[in-house]
Amino acid sequence: MTNRDTQLTDEQMNELVFADVNDPSAWGDPIAVRASKGPRRIRHAKHLELASKFYVLSVLHRLGADATLTFSQSDNVDITVVLESGNALTVDVKTLSGPLRWHVDDFRARSGHFLIFVRYSVDADPNTPPDVYIVASEQLKDFLAKRSEETISLEELDDEVHAYEAWQRLAVPSAA
């Protein structure tokens, strides 16, 4: 055995492991993992959130935008769309399933920032594309200022700001 304070190189570590590979006494008991008693539970909502982000990203790419999915970013930025050197749009993707209502949560209204609501029907038929509502964050802030509700109807939002399938708001030439 070696002293714990001694640092082994990768090559030395490999030599030790290979020397003991056929010696059963050099290894501990195998780890056994019992089978689950119930079906594996999958967080459906988390899958839909990811599907929504990739759906929006795929449409943006089809429109020719230079768009990138961001992970673990602050300020509710899920996608960044590069316009030209030094300029970009940011997108916060919100996922809905069922009714066309959004429970209002915090967002930061700023120039060049959009919220995209991706709504899946209740039957969740994978052959049916989701409904998409696109609104500039500043427009949404103005829309909400006129209301005191905890949830808003996306149909009402569309009536006022024409948000349904408003991809043209993001269809800009890429920086490349």
C-alpha cells in the first residue's frame, strides 16, 4: 500500500489497479441496487419546459437567426439571438399546458427582451405543434399594468398586441 500523503501519477495508479485486477481479495463486495417497487416517475413539466426551449430555438434557426440556448442564466434568459456585433435579443420561454392562461410571475421588462409563451394542448399529441405567443417584455409590462389579475389570458394578450405566432418580431438577419 502507499502512504496517503503520496500523490500517484495516473500511470502509477493504473499499474496498481491492473496488478489487482484478477485478485478477488483486492476488491470490495459488489454494490447491489434493488429494483424500484413502482413505476419510474418522470417530471412531465420539466420535459415540456425543455421541449419548449428547443422548439423555439429550432424555429428561430429555421428563420435564419443566430440563436443560442443558454443554461442557468440569470434574468430569465433562455435564448440569446445575436443581431450584429454588440447587439442581441434575449428570450424568456414560458411553458403552458392546458388552458390559455399564464400565472403572472416576475420578469424584467427591458429593451430587446421577449417572452415567448409555448402552449401545449391537453392531449399532448406530438404531431400537433404548440401554440406560440410572442411579446416584447415592455409590451407585456404595459399590458399587465392595465390589469390586476394573477393570471392573464393569452387570447386577450393576442387581441391587444397581436402576439400569436408573431415570429416576425424575432426574424432578424444573423450577425454571421
